[in-house]
Amino acid sequence: MLGLEDSPAGAVITVNKSPVSNMEELHTRLADIFQTKSDKTIFVKASGKVPYGKVVEAMDVARGAGVERIGIISEKMLQEAGAGE
């Protein structure tokens, strides 16, 4: 899962809950994960406070790293599933 959370220093990007420091590291991490997977789908969960452009940039990086399908997980979906905060 690709996560984007807001912080005082700006957006924090995570891959499977492990932080990445920049878009280059995000690309490398996702390329390593998806090069051997047959299902090239990733789910994105972004805080509503993260700028939309940053979310789009991260999704573009994911596509460049081999991801073919992107699913969006919203806060509302998590709450309805009982996994909300």
C-alpha cells in the first residue's frame, strides 16, 4: 500500500507503512516490489490534508515503476470497514 500522510514537515510517503525519503526512493522501492509480481495493483491511502498534486505525483511514480492499476482507499471506506481511527 502507498500511503501519504500530512506532517509539519510536509507529506510523508510510505510503502507498506515503511517511509521513503523522496520520489526517487519511492520509484526504486516500488520497482523492486512489482518487478516480480503478476498482480501489478497498488492501493493508495492519502490523508485529506496532503496536497492533491503530491498524491498525483506519487501515483505517476508508481506507474513508472511498473504499477498497472491503482486503487484509492478513502478515510470513509476505512471507517465503514471499522478500521478508522
